[in-house]
Amino acid sequence: MSAYRPETIAALRERWSGSRGDSEAESILVSSNLDLKNGQVTVWCGRPCDAGRLLQRCGSRLIGHREEETGISLTFDSTCFRGLHMAFKNIDSKGPPMTKEQKAAMRARQ
């Protein structure tokens, strides 16, 4: 369970919601084996909209945070973390095949 009171989580969510940040803003998931073994996972959010969404979805499992001028580091209980592989769509084993235009655009990018 969270080490934070619901009103504290609500205040953090209010402060760290909204904008996407500037062109240099980034959010980073830190998925280390040691942290997972210790029952935690950490996310650096330089994009306020990401922090607000995470706090809305998993705020009850927040166990630590560190605010800085350029973003916020959030540490959650690992029970709310599905795994890094869930951050990506499963496009190779399901879904409609790519159109000719999509294939051409992909070749042009390579």
C-alpha cells in the first residue's frame, strides 16, 4: 500500500498534470532487476502529463517521489507494474497486415 495519504497524492497529481512539456521533455522507465526484487519500480517523468496519468492510475501504490525543476521521479510498489514488454503494442503477432503504402513508408525510413 502507499506510504502517502490520498490528499497528498491528489496534490501531486494536480501539480504534475496537464502539459506535455517542452521539446526536450522525456519520461524514462527504470526497470532494474534489483529494484524489482526489492518490490519497487521507478519512473522519471519530465512530461507532466505522464506523471499525472501514472498518479491517477497507480497513486495508491506510490511509495516515494522526488521533485526537481525539470520533472518528478516516482517510485511505485512493483505490484502495479506489468513489465516493460507491456509498454509496446504487439504488432507482429496480431492485427491487420500492413498496406502497400505503409510498407513503402517503412522502407523509405530505413
